[in-house]
Amino acid sequence: MVRAGFNAELEQLRLQVEVMAVRVDQNLERMKDFLAAGDLEVAAVTVAADDDIDAMNLSLTERCYDLLARESPVASDLRFVMSVLRVLGELERVGDLALRVVKVGEDWSLVRASASTYDILVSMAETSVEQFREALRAWSSQDLDLADHLARSGPVLDVANAQLVRELLLLEGPSAVATALHSLVIGKSLDRIADHSAIIGSRLRYLLTGDPDHLAAEIR
Amino acid sequence: MTEEETPVPQPAPTPLSDLAHETAEEHPPPAASAGATVFDVDDLSVLYSGFRAVKDVDISITKHEITAFIGPSGCGKTTVLRCFNRMNDLIEGAAVEGSLKYHGVDLYGKDVNPVEVRRRIGMVFQKPNPFPKSIFENVAYGPKLAGIKKKSELDGIVEQALRGAAIWDEVKDRLHKSGLGLSGGQQQRLCIARALAVNPEVILMDEPCSALDPIATGRIEDLMEEIKQDYTIIIVTHNMQQAARVSDRCAFFTTEVNPDSDQRTGTLVEFDATEKMFSNPSDERTENYVTGRFG
């Protein structure tokens, strides 16, 4: 096998993307903790950790440019580098969405105050983080079945989100509007986290198959 | 080029004159003939003194396209290229099996004149090989052999060919100086001009840039892109990026080793649109080769 150095660089890149995904996953865990207890310190740690994620995104993007310039990858190698670039974007976005949730800050108590909608949010957070973990597992094992499952999963939080909105419309009292606005932002963010996780799956699926239909599905 | 400028250089009627490829419609507009098949190769093998050097070649060459042959050293791509203008005839003991049809006519048919074949199917070699003559004489050589004597006519053909090979402006003031005084890249374009001067339909190129620097290589690649409007090109190249850049279709050859005899035989692995070959080839051996992991 020739191009051993190039192979090693691609494998290194795959691992680094996994490391970045793990950091995003840690922030999602912090996001869940914040949602559970409204701890402002946890929120601050989440914000700081996101700077590391952004820095990784930058340095890995630079590595991709470097590989494209020096190695002129083709076929599966080219799909790999392009997929890394696009998956990096998804990871960065998921990280930002986790921040949106913790940035509710001390208004968490308003969100917590409405028990029915709060319960929906906690359950949505479970689902979205589980969806992201599946994407992480798919990437780290480059598993086509998992990737395909994610790509076909569809909008898993649509129903919960609609239910959340219905419940919020029923709220009454002086803080109802503030509670509803914050809860909506959190609900929408969790919904998008699940979507971006599914997109990671479809990007991985195209990387593994090279099937033009899978590229079309990925772009949609 | 008009008919008056380039009379058919045919000393005697040849069986190839039965073909549709006549002077009057020497170069029909590409649109009219896009997609037409120039060569149809079916189950071609090349043997040297009974030893099978290449086998299983099934390819069709499309008009006004650039077809690239890629593969590791010794896979038979140059051997196959040389079948297209019967250059292998010149090697003792060489034989061809299977069929190679040029516009439907068997190129290896008994009554086909190899000299006429080579006029219609020109060749450019790896190392620029101008004759030790003036630039003008290099280009005028073919037309003169074909019987063109009039100075004004030759002047026209030479200028046209040199312009066609994108070297006219560089040599127009030194046409009667030696072709060997040119740079490597210029010499190669002179050789292309020499091939164009006899008004071929197809140009075979055997690693035409391997002796050239990147700038000269870029010029030749630009030139190929320009002249494919008028000609059909088959190129053998070791430079995969070059194949990816210039070709429309690509054939990948590799070597199979017979474990019993240790004999190596070249074989065609995959033939497809270049875009497909370099983005998602069907055969794993192609993938390993284009990604540089062959072996």
C-alpha cells in the first residue's frame, strides 16, 4: 500500500472529527443538565467549551484545505474530505444550538414554572441528544446502516414541537408571554439539533456509497 | 481548410476510401456528429511471439472526444494505443486478435493499407522527435510525401498546421531554422503540427507531456482541448491529474500475473466517463489506482 502518509492523515482527520463531535456531545450533556436545574455555572462552562469547538472547526477546516491542495484527493478520498468539511459545519451548528438553550440563563425559572411544557422540553432534549449520539456512533464506526437509519429518520421532533406550541398557547398569567417565548426558542433549538444529526447521517451515507441519489438526498 | 488546399494524399485507391470519412466532409461540424463512434474495439488481444501481452479490451472511441488510457507501467496501454494505427505491425512477431473497427471497417482487414491508416490516424510520441530539418520542412514533410509540390499550397498547409498546434506566433519568423533549436514544449507542439499537416481524423498521443515542464504541459493540454473540436484524440498518460483534466472518457488497464507461469498480461479493468472514473469508479482496482493506493 503506497501513500501511507496520506492514509494516516485521513485517518487522523476522521478521528479529530470524532473528537470534535464528542466535545459537542459533552456540551449537549451540559445543556441537558442546565435544563434540569437551571445552574448558571453550567451555562457559563457550556459557553466557554463552545469556543474550543469553534477553534477545532477552524483548524480542521484548514487541514482539509491543506489536504486538497497538497494531495489532490479523488474518488472516495475526495468524498471523504468534502464530507468532513460538511460534517464540521453540522457539528458547529449543533454546538451553537446548545448555546441558544443555555443562554436562556436566569429566565430558566420561567420555563420551569410551566410544568406541562417543561416536561415536553425535557423529553425533546432526550430525543435530540439520542439522535446526535447515533450520528456520533455512525461517524466513529463509519457505519452505513446507522447512517442510512439516520438519513431516513425524518423530523423526529415535529409532533412534540407542535404539542409544545399548543400547550404554550394555553398559558395564562403575567409571565405567560416570557415563558412561551423562551420555551419556543428551546423547543426549536432541540428540534434543529435532531435535524442536523440526521443530516450528518445522510452526509456519511453519501461518503460511504458515492451514490448520486444519496448526494441528492443530502442536499435536499 | 478547403478542399483545394488539401487534396486527398492518396496515391492509389485504398479499401479505406470506402469509409464515410472522405475529404469533402473531412471535418463535419462536431454537433452533427457528436457521439458518433470512430473506433469499436471488441475483445482485443495483442500477442508478441505467441505471448499474450494484453487481453480483454472492449472500448469504443467517440468522435471529438479525448479518451485517456491510464494504468501502471507494463499494463499494455501503449501497446493498445499502437493498435489504433497499426504501429504494432512494425514489431516482428506482434499479432492482434479480436476486432478493431474503424468506422465499421476492420482495421486489420487484409486489403487495408497501413500507410493510409497512419495518415488518417496520426501519432505524437512521448519524446518530441522533430526531424533534423527546418521547422517548415518538418511540417511540410507529410504533405510532400503525399504529392503536394506547389510552394504556395505547402505554405498554406504549414501555416495552418502550425496555427492549429498553437505555435505559429512563436516560429513564424524562423520557419527555416532547425526544429531542433526549439524548446522541448515547442518541439512537441511542432510534432503535433506535423501530425495535423496531413489532415488526420484521429491523433494518438503516447505520454505527450512526460518530458515537459508544467507550463509546457499546460499549453499542450490547452491545445488538446482546442483541437478536439476538429479531431478525435486518444492519449496514454501516467499523469492521473492530466487524465482527469483533459479526457472525456477514461480506460483503466492493469496487469494480471498468472501464478503458474509468472507471466504478466495487461487487461482492461474499467472504461467509463472520466467524471465517473475519478469520483466513484465501479471497480475497486480502479479506485485503488486513481486514489494512488495501487498495489
